[in-house]
Amino acid sequence: MLSTIAVVLIILWLLGIITGYTIGSFIHILLVIAIVLFLLRIIRA
């Protein structure tokens, strides 16, 4: 579940959909968490 959310956040960020000014910092924090979770999943597999 968390890995799916991580992948979706990374894809949306790469597409530039969620780069608004109002929630920019919150999205960046979520992206850092998402990338860490994604990397942990890759390392464990």
C-alpha cells in the first residue's frame, strides 16, 4: 500500500501535476518520504 502511494507521488511529481505554490513544501516532504519508502522496497526485494 505505501509503496503504491510512493510510486504514484513520484510519477505525479515527475509529470509536474502537484507543483503548486500553496502545498509545495508539504508535497516535497511527502516526496522525500515516498522516495525513501520506494528505495527501501527495492533494497529489500
